[in-house]
Amino acid sequence: MKVLLVGSGGREHALAWAMAQSPLRPTLLAAPGNPGIAGHARCLPVAAHDVAGLVALAQEERVDLVVPGPEAPLVAGLADACAQLGLACSGPSAAAAQLEGSKSFTKAIAAAAQIPTARFETVESVPAALACLRRFGAPVVVKADGLAAGKGVVVATTLAEAEAAVLAMLRDGSLGAAGQRLVIEECLVGPEASLFALCDGENAVPLGVAQDHKRVGDNDTGPNTGGMGAYTPVPVMPPAMVDAAMRRIVHPALAEMARRGTPFRGILFAGLMLTADGPKLIEFNVRLGDPEAQALLPMLDADLLGLLHRAAAGSVAGLAPRMHPGAAVAVVVAARGYPTAPILGQSLGGLTAARATGALLFQAGTATAPDDGLVSAGGRVLTVCGRGADLAAARRLAYAGVAALNFPGGFWRQDIAARVA
């Protein structure tokens, strides 16, 4: 099997690592990839958002399956362009990808399918938004409707904070077109968890649960980021609760999407709040999470490539992907200044020493230096994953791997999974 992997981050490195182990013995291509992915795939200089270029590359290389990592090419219609040419793609159509591309669309699906979620209103003007905030009171959540690279959600503890977010997005255009419509919703209380399900348009099977750490600083302080670490399993979401979330959230969403003529194929990521009344939907994403993938995929005791192909070109009915026993903890190492102004071009060393601890390393924002070393080329530079018999053991190994790195220009949170390990 010949596979084209789309993307260049830590999630895509984890996908390449997992697919390279498939008994299908795939030939892997990556567009554009990164230096870590190049250890598993031939990297080609086509941008992840270049749908026409990606499809032309897939045709030229005669690939059997396109595996999108990030959401942007899916929202832009990559799966549709593949379908027009008879190419299998393990991701949803542009219409189905609106589950991530539009927060208000997801809320409409939740309402139609009677999925438990937060009370909300959709607004498009400053006066309407400010009036809505007064009705809701604080705390309150302000969300940009469109894709905002993880920066479009503000959990405001005061009305002043919420009003500032509204003005920044609607009046000042801080998020561009993504923030010209807002979803304002009640602030749910409870631990969060990310449930991943493999879908074929009608059926879905769970792929695992992880918990992400979004804030940049220890003890959940500072601004939101794309994610500073993750762990699996999640003790507060046992198997019975996973079954309940699949039954009350994932399966109804699939049924409603199919009823509308836009069936969902690929990986559906349900961001959940585990409230006193049970799991409630915060949001849907239409791909694996980053850095959740870096924790989940090393624990998957199944052929990932085979699963993705079944979702894209067949049925997942009857599948029951297993997870290895134990736990995994993934720690993101970021460039200083992230998430606002990361310092790029900083030397990154010690990778061999970090691997010698037994940790897995998934590169994200890296580039090859003239001396063939590595330098930082993005905000999140790499993810270090430890696997162990339990969360405590996995956490020790992850941080041993981090400590072995030589990256003076980097930083990381010290408390990933600390509350549960």
C-alpha cells in the first residue's frame, strides 16, 4: 500500500511512526513532513493547505490512501477532491468537516440530535454579543465560530474579560473571518476528556480517550495553546462512561449527519466535559488531536493503517481496536515565547540521549540546520512520550526523556498528568 500523509506536526510524526509498523508494509509519502517524519516517509514540498497540489501529488504517485493530519485541508475539501478522482481519503468531506469548521454548525447538529451540550447563543454583532453576555452572566465561554488554530476559545471568569474577547474578535478582527460570528455558551463544570472514534459514515468504534493540557503554564495558568501535553488512559472516564458517550453523543451525531446527506468518515474527536449529569459535548474536531495523538497512538494495539483504510473504503462495523495495558504521558517541548512569539532557529540536541531513556520523540516544529543538526522552526518543537505500567511510571519516563534533551531555547510544563499519576 502506498500512503500520502498530509501535515508536518507532532501528530503527523506519530501517525507516520504508527503506520510504518503496519503489516501492510506501506510505502509512506508525506507532504510536507518534517525531519522526524523523514525517518519513516519520503517528504515532498507540498503544503498541507494546498488541496490541488496534494491531489496532483497523490495522482502522480498513484497512492492508495490519503491520510490527512490537520483539519484545514479537510475543511477546504481535500476528501471531496480525492473522491472526484477515485482516491481513498481517511477524512470527512468538506460538508461533514463543518463539525470542526463551524462551532454554530456543531451546535445545530447537537440540537437536532438531542446531544447533551452547553446552553448557547450564536451572535454576529457587538451589541447582540454584549446583550447575550449580560443574559448569561459569568463565568461564560466565548468561541470564534471558525477555525482559529486553537486560539478561538476564551473561558471568561468575569464579564469584563468576556466583553474584551467579544470586542477583540468582532470589532477588532483579531481572528479574521474565523471570529466574525461567535458562539456564546454557559460554562460547564467538571474535568475534560477527549474521546476519539473511528467512523465509516454509519458506524463508529472508540479509539481511546486522552486528556490534554491547554494552558501554557503549570497549574493551568497563562494563555491557551495548541496543547502542552496529554495522557491516556483518563481515570475519570472509565469504559462505562465511554460507552455512554458513544451512545449519547457520537452515534447520534453520525446519524444526524447521515440524515442530512453528509455522512462522516474518518476520526471524530469529541471534546467532552464530564459533568455531574454525565458527559456533555464541548466541541467536535474532525481529526486526531495534537498532542493527544502522541499519547494515544503508542498505546494502540492494532494496525492503525488497516483501521484508517477500513474507515475510508469500507466499514468499521464489528471492529474493536484494543489498547496496550498501561499508560502513556506526552510532554510538549516548546520554543521560548510560545504561544505569542516563539523564538525560532534555536539549536536542538540530545535526541539520541532522550531516546536512550526509552522515551519516544515526535518532532513538530523542527528544521534541519546547515550542519545537519536540528533547530526550532515552530512554537511546539517536539513531544516526548513515555509509556509505563501506570501513569506514574509513564510520567517518570517522559520527563526523563525531556531532561536528556539539550535545548536551552525551550521550555515545558512540569505538571503534565501530575494530578492523576
